[in-house]
Amino acid sequence: MFDLNDDGYAEVRPPDVPDEFAAAVHSAAANCPERAIAVT
């Protein structure tokens, strides 16, 4: 679900997260120790 962009930040791929993965994506962002994942 994630890929690194040119600045080294994680981005969700594809940009539109299917509803069944939304909770997992939010959990990944909350648990990232580097805070490199942002959900917008």
C-alpha cells in the first residue's frame, strides 16, 4: 500500500484507499515511529 516519494516520504499507492483497507492505513500512520506516513 505504501511507496516512497522523491523526498523520501511514504505515500499510499494507489492514492484512493479502498474502504476495507482504511483502518489498516490509519493504523500504519499512527504506529510509524518516524512519522513518515501521513493520511490526508
